[in-house]
Amino acid sequence: MTPADKAFEIAEEMRETFNLLSPFIEKHTSIVCPDCDKVCCAERHGCYDGDDIFFFKALGIDVSQEVINTGGNGPCRFISEKGCVLERWKRPFRCTHFFCDALLKSLENDNAKLYRAFVEYFRHLIRLRQKLTGGTDINHV
Ligand code: SF4
Ligand code: SF4
């Protein structure tokens, strides 16, 4: 197996793990976000970092410079009335890695077994990302 094949395999597993995690997160963002008065989806958060770009390259996806860095403080370009228009795996990793207090509390108050499974999948996702990029992401949950 070539390094590119190995990277593709890990990135595919990451994509599957994002897809497994997403419904549980969406369930809780749909509860807490509509009442939020300080929405976190700012323009500067909708930018890819170097590890995101590495992930997309491993999948054979070229992200343009335009999408990499927008900088500003306005609303993220990917936000809509119904929330983010991007599938979770296509979002910058920080968007999945960020849990405000309200969101975290809502997740933790769900069924204990579901929450534990979520934490395990989330840790798995972080381990895969570290494996892919050689990075040093901390365990967030
Ligand atoms: S995740 Fe938290 S900070 Fe972001 S929009 Fe939802 S409630 Fe607001
Ligand atoms: S979740 Fe979507 S809309 Fe929110 S900052 Fe990330 S990319 Fe932008």
C-alpha cells in the first residue's frame, strides 16, 4: 500500500466517522442553537487550516485558495437559515471540535449510553486525524 493509499484509507474512515457523529450533534444543535444570541458561525471560523487541507488532499479533493482564508468577523459564508450548508465532513474541523457550554450540557444530558458512544466516536475521529496529519490535537471530550 502506498502512503497515498494509506492516507486515503484513513481519510475515508474519518469521513465515515464524521457521518456517524453528525446526527447526535445535529440533534443537540437543533435544540440549543435557535435560541443562541451569540452564534459561533463567524467568517473566520469557516476557514480551513493546514490539517483540513491535508485531509481533503488525501481524499483527492482540491480546496481552492478562496475557501482557505477569509479572515473577517462577519457571518460565515456557509451559514443559512437552516444552519450550515456543508456536510459535516466538509466543514473545517474546528466546527465539529467546538462545543459551547450550552451545547456540551445538552449532549451530556442525553441518554448516558448514547453520550458514551458519541465520546468514543469523537475520540476515534481525533485519533484518526492525528494519525493522518501527525498533529497534536488534544482530547476535547
Ligand atoms: S453551538 Fe453554541 S455558540 Fe454556536 S450557535 Fe449553537 S448555541 Fe450558539
Ligand atoms: S459550521 Fe458551517 S456555517 Fe458554521 S462556521 Fe463552520 S463552516 Fe461556517
